Amino acid sequence: MSSFDLNMIPMFLALHETGSVTATADRLNVTQPSISYALGKMRKQFDDPLFIRNRNGMQPTRVANSLYTSFKEAAQSVDLAIAQARKFDPASSTRNFRLALSDMGEVDFLPRVLEHLNRTAPHIELEVISLNIEMATQWLNEGYVDAVICSRVLADAGINYHPVMLEHYVCLLAADHPKIGNSLSMEQFSTEPHVLVNSTSGHQLAEQVLKTLDIKRRVRLRLPHFSVLPSILPGTRLLTVLPSHIAASFCRHPAIGSLKVLELPFKVPSFYVNLHWHVRSNQSSAAKWFCAELIAALKDMKA
């Protein structure tokens, strides 16, 4: 074991996090055979298969899970030592930063973030990760992403957050809806067909209120993302519930037909959209700068 090649640690970590040889090769910008070769060497050294292929991808063994914890801590310590020793210069840095956003965040926040970063750090690389709210805390703890913007507070001892904007839910529908004018009644809400977004972005507050009030909806269409709604709603009787800021944005930039926003006929509490980062970011000048720039880019957001 004294001859263990430390260069294999990034490969092992990436394979554990992605569960895919192809994704690991893409992340590390190497060939798939090189990943397979390195994995073969590690299997011999640890006398364990480490990863077993099944229909869900490359599943880690118990030994691999144990190694991952130690290797991840070691890699983070090395990264932190390098970051502390190296002065971060945003004007010349080509560093990669990862930001987890929902599809709504990509539509609403990303243009502002890019415009700001293009002025302050024109050479950095921003990588947007599709938000999975159930994985967000783990991603921050493991250093998989540098920051997360979501509507749920990630309650963990190692995570800080900053409110970006106060939001509330509204109903979005075609401007020429044949049965609904300038207001929405509970009967109309219950009887008209709905689009339900099966999102992993954490927007579940309205669903919880509906369940509490025992309000049933006629779900006509289920979608994985909010961003396609401007192309779906015009010319239909469909209704959907979503945050007011993105609804207003969809109305300002219609895809194929005009839309309108109406208040819901029941009360849903307002909520904050928050920027999250791990506390260790405060020890890295680059990570600390990135979070500060995100706050600056989004400081004027209003619902």
C-alpha cells in the first residue's frame, strides 16, 4: 500500500459521486479506459471490487464508502491548504465554480449572475448544476458544489445561508382563458385543469397547504420543469401554481402567447429564496469571494 498512487484519489471520488465511468471521465477530462485501468489497480490494492455495476450505475461497496469519507476529507484539506497559500485574483483567475440552481433559478437568477461575474471575473468558469433539493446539503458538505440557491432553508450545522428575496405563490394561466377573468375563485381553481410540476427544486409549500385544506385539483399534465410553461399554457385552460417572480418573468417574455398572473384563492405563506454555502468557504479566499459576488449580483431582487 506504500506504493499507492495519490493521483487515483480524484478518480475514486468522482466515480463515487457520479456512479458512472462516463461521467467520471467527462469530469476529469480523461478517457474511459483510463478510468477503468485506474479502478482495476485500486481493486487489486484494496482486494475489493469497490464499485459493482448494476442498472443504477456503479454502486460503491462498504469498503468504497469507508474510503470515500477518508479520501474526501484528505482532498478537502489539500484544496484548502492550496487555496489559503494561493492569493485569489478574480481579474485573472480561470477557476471553476459550481452553483446549484433549479430550472427557475436558471431563468431568473443566472442572467444577473453572469452579467455581474463578466464584469468582476471575466475568465472564471461557472458550472451550473441542476438542483436536487434532497441532495443539496450533501453536495455542500462534500464540496461537490460551492453554493446552492433554493427556496428551502438547508438546516445543517455546517451550512450558512443568506436570503436573496421574499417570494409568494400565484396562479399562472393563459391571458385569454375562456372561463377565468381578472380573479380566481376556489371553484375555478378546483374545477379547471392543472399543470403540476414534479420538481426537485423544493417548491412544495403550496402542495402542503392544499393537502392541509383538502383541496383537490384536476391534474391534466405533469412536467419535470417549470421553464417549459410559457410554451404550454397559451391557448389552453390549464392553470399552474408557481412563485410570483418567475411568473411575472414568463408574462414579460411570452413564448407563443400572452399569459396572466392571478392571486390564489387560498392563503399560502410567503417564503425566502436563500443562497447557501458551507462554512469552510470562509477559509478560502476564492470561495468566500464567490459567495459575496452572488449576494452582490442578486441584491436588488424583489418579488
